[in-house]
Amino acid sequence: MYHKHKSYLQKTSTNKRWYITSKIIIQGWYKLQTCISFIQTLFKIQRNSYLSLKERLIDLLNSHDGHFDDKQPLKGDCRNNEDLDNCF
């Protein structure tokens, strides 16, 4: 009877160890997933803010005609101080 009781305790302690170990692994997995999704969210926010800044800059540069065209010059050349009225 003592032998059966001892093997039951050993099984129980082994099962408890596996239970605790699996619980720690699962909690670590969830923490890792949370951390990964947080980092992805940060990169998305940073990327979106960069893209929106880039789009706003392009819109600002193209506000004279609405389209970006390298071959078409701006209304005026602002490098010399002569023709400041036609710069923008």
C-alpha cells in the first residue's frame, strides 16, 4: 500500500511539474505574441506617419498644378531675388 501511495505521489508531482512548466511556457508565448504585435503596431504607426508626411510633402510640392512632373518647371525661379511675385 505504501508503494502504491508513493508512486501516486511521484506521478502527481510529475504532473504538477509538467502543468507548471506548460503554464509558464503558455504565459511566455502570450507575452511574446503581445510584444511582437506591439512592435508591429509601432512600426505601422511610424510607417504610416512617414507615408503621410511624404504624401503631404508631395502634395505641397505639386500644389501648383496637382501633378508631379519633373519636366514641367515651377511658375518662377526663386533663386534670384528679381521675380519674387512669380515664385509660387
